[in-house]
Amino acid sequence: MRSLVMGACLSALLLGGGVTAVQADETCNSPFTAALIKGQEEYLHVWTLGMKGLGDESDKLVTIDVIPGSATYGKVVNTISVGGRGEAHHMGFTDDRRYLWAGRLDDNKIFVFDIQDPANPKLHKTITDLADKTGFVGPHTFYALPGRVAVQALSNSKDHTGKTGIIVFSNQGEIVSTHPMPGTEMGGDAYGYDIGINPNQNVMLTSSFTGWTNYMMDLGTLVKDADAMKNFGNTMAVWDYKSMKPIKVLSVPGAPLEIRWSLKPGDDWALTATALTSKIWLVRKDDKGEWQAKDVATVGDPAKIPLPVDISIAADGKHLWVNTFMDGSTRLFDISNPEAPKQVYTKKIGNQVNMVSQSWDGKRVYFTTSLLGNWDKKGEENDQFLKLYDWDGKELQERFKVDFVALKLGRAHHMKFSARPNSKAIGSTMEVYRSLLN
Amino acid sequence: MKALARAVFVAAVFAGLGVAAGGALSGSASRQAGHTKLTSPLGLPPVPEKYAVLPVDKIELGRKLFFDRRLSFNNTLSCAMCHIEEDAFASTQSKRAIGMEGLTLRRNTPSVLNSVYQKTLFHDGHESHLDLQVWLPLLAADEMANPSMGYVLDRIEGLDDYKARFERVYAAEGISIHSVGDAIAAYEATLLSGNSRFDRWHFGGEKQILTKSEMAGFEIFTGKGGCSSCHLIGKDAALFTDHLFHNTGIGYRASMHSDREYVIPLAPGVETRMLRHEIDAFGEKLRNDVGRFEVTLNEDDRWAYKTPSLRNVSRTPPYMHDGSVATLEDVVEYYSSGEAAKHATNGKLKRLDLTPVERANLVAFLKTLDGDDRGRR
């Protein structure tokens, strides 16, 4: 009850109190995340899929020291194996940044890591009853709300299609509410993927991917299955964030995935990329104040299914990194005019590449390789690594590589930065909320 | 040791009672309270005696086990996650079933409806006992992936909500290899689907219930198309199967032909095309499948698969043992155009050369085979 009141209080403060939208990310965290790391990140946590035949074969949280000059710079300093392979995927902080929630899309376990000592995370709690309690499966996005964590699921326990919903947990791991995705009654497909909130506009955007059957299936088998290929989301939904009610469904064909609001003060637009149709879409209000989605750029040659996957927006809203999984390349788009993004740079990172995370100042860009256990390439093509590059505005220069196969770790997937509690790296945008939480 | 003791016990039960362990349900049982007598709907033969009268508690226990995801190694899969109730207890989402950790099974999910009448189970017929069948998916590494029978029994024993239920139905035996399979088989036996529009027309005497097109399709089915030579229609009932195994060319084509082009839908109205070898560059290669030959080692059984029942066929796309044919129209075209005759190696299939109207009528007839489902939750 206390946390519910606190959550309501914080929401009111953010929505009604006219607080400027808190700049998010390094650079994709929820705007409600405290202690953004605006300086040098110190540790990188990689949620890693166990790989059959490699090491202990278990999913694990891998922590890497990224403090320049440190004796263990660029080295793995901690691993926590959580047991089994459950399709480890994405992570997200609680709003106070004390805990890191990490989900598995197959067995629906949610692992809550205490990262107070970021060099030595501890497994604090495991949530195992998501499917039983909600009927939703595939916990994907973990998005901090005040005193809460919103979890976007991908599927359901009844038929493993993409029909799903959002579950709101308290920071302590209790389910507070559930919210089904908008279905045909609103022109939606009931699918889910990512969450992106703009508190200034009281708007939450969601995107849509596919259900368990497709995301667990081998990618080659999937593209040879024309009917299964039709089971992808083709919409985004606009929600009234405060009431958690969907208010409009936008047509965005071809599996719109990551949602990134521009972080530049005064901007009220977001971008997404569609994995199957290889487009960048802009979501913003039209002249009449209606939210609309617009196809604004093409990524690579859509006929070859380059699969744009993760994207990372610069804090100043001027550039967007777009990774294309199939050709293992990253592409930088100039989005100064979000109506017409232009590709200005490309570089091959490996045989495959999925996630991209840039530092707040955009000078460091991290890449990992794994997309989904059964979507990753096979044999020699199955690169699994973390790479850090320096970005000088013209060229990516590789700083270090951690080979997750050579180190017997597994498939490198989602990344999150952390820093020691008194680090100078941490920004100070959330003091007001932290004082309330304390 | 515990599991071994159980296995010995079950073997003794089987040895003593014959394989019809469920035969504990004698005729007198039907007169006892708390039992259900299964009467077959119009168009289906009588329910086999072994399952004709079943304790209600046993059916309920089997239903609970059938839908319970906790029976898979990672709590993700149940019988019902592939045999989806709303999809006529088949799966329409993918060509082949998707199992443990997303592994692709070799074959399409068959419907469980009317499985009580099947003489063999699975597309290649490698099991013949309904009450033993469940142990194969429970233990298969690419399905529910439990490491052993004892592991499954221990897990059920460790779940609070099963103990009393097993004691009620299997007082002396408790949770055992036999009782788990027997309870699930009892539930599956209740999943009967008949009384289709075809049944009402053909067996029920409702002569006006089919359209002219559907009736013309029936004529193709039993005449020019030759469909009923394998998909049998009996005098009083029809299961639309001869229970035999035939090579219709689908398996041969998959095993022996190396490349083909795939049309890949990317979004409504947007598609691209890729060759199989291009897709294989990033995906898994198909596991080979030689059908019934794998069970009998008889050369004549190469790429032969069991004749599926056609009941509810419109509700269970995609088609063929590997789900490689998307629609009923495509199935009819496959046989009509001579593709089947070209790839089938036994020479029994002929090019049909059906006209477009005949093909449409045949599809219309097939859609009259949707039944009403009993035993649903």
C-alpha cells in the first residue's frame, strides 16, 4: 500500500507538477530512472544466454570492468549463473537503480539482482509465477515507473501466440496491476514488445513483436514458414500513461521493436525501427494534435531482410545508431530532421550484431551479438562478443573485445551500465524522487 | 530406486491384466455412480470398450495433467501448448511443432480429437497404445524434455494439488507410470468430434443440409478424386482414414530435392523471396524424415505416413505430416496437378486434372467435416 501511494504521488508530481521530462538513457532507460550515468560508466552488465556445449551452459549475468586505467579494464570481473537456459533477453533498473531486473522469455523467470556493489552483483530474488498469476509469458521490457516496474510481456500461456499484456510490479516484486494490449476492438493486434514513456505528454508508446512460437523458433525455419511469418505485430499503441489505458493504435507494419523518445528538451517525438520491413518510423503529433506514425527512412535493402534490431539515440537527439543483425553492421543515421533521417556512416561489427548502447556523451558505443537463442547464426558465423568502440564523430575505433565463446560464457545480449554509488559519473536529476522514496 | 520399483510394479500390472490396464473399468463400473458413459456422436463408431465408461474423477485428473505446464522440464510446455484446444487440439501457428527451448520438431502437430479410435499414434505410427503414448513427449528431449520417468513421477508427487486426486482414482497404485498415462488417455478419449454437417447429411438423413457445391465435392471425393480410397467412409460411421501408411510424395520431395524458393511475407502486402540455401546460411537445416521406414525398416515404407483423419480439417492448417502445404486449396491442387504423382514413389497416385469448379467443390465438401467437440473445458 505504501508503495502504491508513493507511486501515485510520484506520478502526480511528474505529470501534474510540470517537471521537465527527465532525460533518459545512457540512453534508453526509463525517464523515471534515478542516477543516470552521465560521465564514465564503470561496469557493464551483460545478460547472457547459456549455450549448449559451452562452459556451464547456463544463463548468466556477466559483469565487465569498463573503468579506464583499471587493472581489470575490459575484463570479466563477476558472473552469476542462474541455472538453465530460459531465453535470457532484456533487463531494466528499478527507478532507484538499486536493483536490476532481468527476464527470460522462455520459462518466464525474472531475476532481480542487487547491484549496490556493481562489481559484485547479488541475486536478490527470483520471480517464478508470472505465467500462473497473469496468463502472460515472455517478460521482455523492464521499464521503471515511480516505485514500480512495468514489464511488457510478449505472449500468453494459453496458446503461445502474440496476444499479451503489461504487468506492473511494485519494486518489491508484487504484482500491482495487469493491462492487456489493445486488440481488434481498437484495430490493434494485441501484441507487445517495448515500452517508451514521455511523461510531459502523459503518453506511453508500445510496439509489437510476436509470440512464443515464433520467437523461440529457429529463424531459418521461421522464414520458410509463410503462415508463421504472418504472426508478427504491425502496430504501435498510444496509451494514456497516467490511467494506463490505450487511446489509439497506429499502423506500423513489419514488427516495430525498440522505442526511443528524443531526449532533447522540447522534443516530443519518438523513433522505432521495423525489423521485417526495415524502416525507421517517426511517432509525433500532427497539426491537429493527433499522434501519428510515419515511415521516414529505409534501412539497407529490405528485400534481403537485414533485420534492423536495436537502436540507440544520442542524448542530443541528433543521431541514431541502428544495428542490422543479418549483415552484422551498425549504421549511423543523422536525425537532425527526424522527418528525414539520413544514413551517414556504417561499419561491420561482426558476423552478427544485435544490441547497441552508447554512453551519455556518445563517445563510447558498446555492441553485443545475440538476438535470440534460435535466431543467432550457426557454426562459424555465430560470433558472440562484447565490443567497445570509441566514436570521434567520424569513425568507430575498437577499444576492446570480450569474446564470450572463448571465455565459455554464452551468447552476449542485453547491456546495462552501472557505477559505484558515490561515483562522479552519476547525474543528479532525480534527487526529488529519491528523497520521496527514502 | 523408487522409480525402478514403480516400473516393476507397472510391468506387473501390465503382465497381470494385459496391456489393457485401463480395463479395470468393467461393465459393472458403468452402473456405479461417478462414471461417465461415452457415447459417440453421429458419424463416429462406438467408443472402444476400454474407454466406453470412465470415472469422472479420472477424466478430470487427466484433463488437469493434459493442461499442466509443470509437467515439462522447464514449466513451459504442456500437452495443451501444442494440442491447442481452440485449434481443434492441433496447432495452426507453425508448420512444425516448436518444443523445448524452441527446438523444431520434425512434424506437424496432429489433432488429439478422436484419437481414441486411432490404431497407431504419431505420423509414423510408432506407438499403438493411447495410455502409453504420453510418455514419449514427456521424455523426448525436443518436447517436454524430462530426464526420466521417475523425474516426472517425483515432480507430480511434489505438487500439492495432485496427491488427493490420484488417491481418489488410483487408491492402491497412486502416482505411477501407468496411472499418469491412463488418466491422460481417459481425458483424451472424451475428445470426440462428430455430428458435422456431413454426418447429418450422410448418416442423419438431413438431405437439404449440404449445398449443391458440397454435394458435388462429395462426388469428387468418392469418385474422380479417389480420396475415399484412403480416407475411408464406412456404412455407419467415418473416420476418414484407413489407418495405413502411404507415400504421397511430400516426404520424398523434402528429402531428395535440394533447393527451392520461398515466398516470405514481411508485413501485410509486403513480401520477399529467398532460396532454401540462402536461408540455410543462417538457419538450421531440416532434419531428415523417412517416415514409417524408420519404424519398420521396410523399403516400401520410405516416406510413408499415416493417413490422417479429415475430420475438422478446415480448422487444422497447415497440412501434411510436415505442415508444408498451407491451405486446403493447395492440398487439392497438389494432388490434382500431378505433383503428388510425380514425387510419390509407389506409383499409386495419378494426376487428377480436376477442373477449377471441381477443385472448389472438393474444398467445399472438406469444410463440411467440422464437428462439434466434446470433452472441452
